[in-house]
Amino acid sequence: MNRGAPAKAGHGGSHASACDQCTVRHRAICSAVDFDHTADLDALVGHRDLAAGRSIFEEGDDGGTVFNISAGEVRLYKLLPDGRRQITGFLRPGDFLGLSSHGAYAYSAEAMTNVSLCVFRIGDLEKLFDAFPKVRNRMLEKANDELAVAQEQMLLLGRKTAREKVLSFLLRRGRHEDDDGYNPEVSVPMTRSDIADYLGLTVETVSRTFTALREEGLIETPSAHSVFLPNIKRIKDIAGAF
Amino acid sequence: MNRGAPAKAGHGGSHASACDQCTVRHRAICSAVDFDHTADLDALVGHRDLAAGRSIFEEGDDGGTVFNISAGEVRLYKLLPDGRRQITGFLRPGDFLGLSSHGAYAYSAEAMTNVSLCVFRIGDLEKLFDAFPKVRNRMLEKANDELAVAQEQMLLLGRKTAREKVLSFLLRRGRHEDDDGYNPEVSVPMTRSDIADYLGLTVETVSRTFTALREEGLIETPSAHSVFLPNIKRIKDIAGAF
DNA sequence: CGAGCTGTTGACATTGCTCAAATTTCGTGG
DNA sequence: CCACGAAATTTGAGCAATGTCAACAGCTCG
């Protein structure tokens, strides 16, 4: 709820009360709505703030509401009946979530940090599609990109070694989203346990792998949650790109 | 090429020369074009037949052409530089492939059997989208479903044991696509090596797992490529559904 | 009939997991 | 600002699941 309230999230972002002031508009599907029609967006969208650790929705819940992250970070995951968890993605401000597959959400979503969300009811989203056909276009593109990412992740999960998994993960975190360059200073805000569940490993293996990579000089770890990559080229060779 | 020629594929399907006679229309995105407008489809679509084993396109190739399978089976995969392979999906008649992510295909596609394809240039597809908005809708739905399937596969690859992987695989092959029932007679036309590369295992492990499951009475194997599931409920329990 | 796949089985090696414990970091309240 | 407890991270030791290498059997197709 908290319509128009500034985000309390600790990650610097805040959602503007009006879509035309949204700081992540360029990344969001909302950018497919012309700037001078953002009022139409405002009319349809609600807002919600959630504290770190809270659930946004759970696998199996009735769908019907979709979200755009305006501030904070989110993890998506699926569980097995005995509690084993696979994290399927980490989302950032501007990312979209909540399209359900057959009436129910296909995965669970949790706030990793404090989070501010833009909320659409699915019916309103359809209205938006009709009023601004480009939005559906944009959505299809996004879905397609996500599919490519998912396939890359299958390759990682099914065929890479622990070393390769961790290095691929770090490379991805360091890649610029616009050009195809890399930032050698990588921030890794999530816990080792989240990383493990994302890479299909155990916490212990992730930790040991970090240690081994550090001892080999492939990475430096100023703190547990930031990593420096002194030789990206070599890392790319080992990780098989990504 | 072979415009209008009956498919030589060994799997029973054949593509009609005209879309209104297509036997897999109901599964394809084409079903979003009203039946009395299929002539418009005909005007845009080309056809191609490929022999088993031939490549349809490879990861990195310039995109620009998309396909619908009218007969035969296709595998999608990604490779690591050293040749390790991850199969990301098996496709059947009616399935769609070839949307590229940023100008280039994100994965490779190969005919597993003889295959007949409907071919669209991407520009023509856009025309189709404009003429029949429902098609884009259908496409978005399909992309969304695929995403859900991909996430299910990540859970399998990252968190399931060999036993669970094989059983999940068999269950999926046995699931009806309409209702949520299962057919206990499962056909497994692909090689053990394809199965292994799909499940993130080695051929040997797949083979040994089949043997072990047979000895436990969980499956029966009339032949290497057909499996009978005498107790689906028990299998579901072990596999963690799917 | 023979070459070449495909599938199965065996023996052994190795990666990554499990269980356990020490250490460091972080958030909270005083 | 400091102290304390909880949580996160790291490390160690042993082990199990799965991979590797090798041999062999069964089928298919020319």
C-alpha cells in the first residue's frame, strides 16, 4: 500500500509517486508507454512496500497480480516437498514478475532487501496492452530474453563444475547491461546460501570454491559480499563465457 | 523446401499444403488466426523438410527466421567450448522455435527424426502480429509457459538426484497435455545420450538408473525406447512431482 | 556379414555432499 | 560505543553419488 510513500529500502532507490518520475522506467516494461501518457499508467498502478525477507507471493497461489520492482532486490525460487530449494533468478529494480502460467504462480518470490513494488491487476495489464500495443511487444521481448537466460542457466546447472559455476556467476554479476564490457568490481549482496541454491551447490562448496579461487589469485575478496576480478579474460576462459 | 510435399518423417505426421488442413494447428500459434483467415497464413509461410540429424540452426547464427514444427521431433541444446552439451528441450509437432534474443539464436536446434517445418521470416511474423493481434497474445502465453517449464527444469538440474531426474523425465513424457492424467505407457524415442544431456547426467548413469528402477519394480522396460509405469503415484512421491 | 552405433555393465576415481565445529560478521539493546 | 547472541561464513574429515575409462553385447543398415 503506502501509495506515494518513499521507499524505505536500504538500496538507494525510491519510487516516485508518478510514473513520469520513475527512476527505473527505462528498464521496465513501462517504457513502452509514451512519456506523455504516463498518467494512464498512474491510473492503473498500485504500490506496495515490503520488508526484507517477506514473501511477495508463493508458488501455487492464485495469480492475477503482477509486479514491477521499483526499488530493492527479489529472489525467485521453487521448492521440493522436502525443502530443497532452487533459486531461479535474482531480480533488480525495473524487473517484472508475477505472470502466472495457468492461473497459479509457477514459483515463489521473496524480498531480499526492503522492496518497493508497482502492482497491476492482470485485468488492468490487459487494458494497458490494448491501449498501448507496444507494451505487449515489450513484454514478449522480455519473456524471450528471460528464456535465453534460463537456457544459459540450464547449461550451467547441468554441465558446469563448481568452479565454473561460481566464476560464471561472478562474471554475470559484473557484466554491464548495456555494452558487453565487464566491471571487475562485483557486488554480491546475497548470502552464500542463496548463491548455493542458485548454482545447484551446497553452502560449503560455494565457500570452499571462493577460498580456492582466492588462493589461485583468480579473485580477490575485500569482503564476503564484494569480489574483485583481476583478470576477467582468464576467468572467461575457465568459465566457458558467463 | 519441398513446398507442399508430404513429410517423409517416420512419425506419422504430415503437413498439409494449406494451413486450414494442418493437423497440428490446434497446438500451434497459428490457431490464433481465425479458421476463415488461414489463407493469409498460407501467403506468409514457407516449408522445409529436413532429414534426421540435420541442423535447423545453430547458436549464434543470425536470427530472422522462425519455425513451426508440422511433423517430426526436434532437440534444442547449448554447447560449452569443450563440447559438453546441455539439451534444453525436446519439441514436437505444433511447437514453435527460433525467436532470437538479440539478433542471434540463443541455442542450436537439430532434427531428431525427419522433420517438416513451417518457416516464417521474422518480418512476416510481425505482419501477422499486426493483422491478428491474438497471435502475439498466444505467443506471449507460449513464452510464459516455456518459462515455467524452464524453471521446473532448473529445479530438476540443480536439486534432484539421478533417480529423481529420470523418474521426473518419465512422468513428464507420460503426462497428457490436456487433462492432468498420466499414460503409464511412455515412449522414449531419444537415445540415452540425449536423455543424459537433458538431465545433466552421463549416459552410464542414465543406463544404470534405468536398470536399478527396473530391479526395484518401479518401471518396466519392454524395449530400450518404451517404458511402462506400473505405479505412477509412487513414482510421483519419489520424484517430487514431475 | 561386418562396421558402427547404442546400450549395458564393471572397476575405480573424483567431485561435491554431509556432519561437525570453529570463527567471523552483524544487528540489537544497553 | 560496547557487549552479546544469532546468523553467516569458513574449515575439516569422511563418505556417497556420480563421473571416467574400459570392455562387451545387441541392433541396424548397407
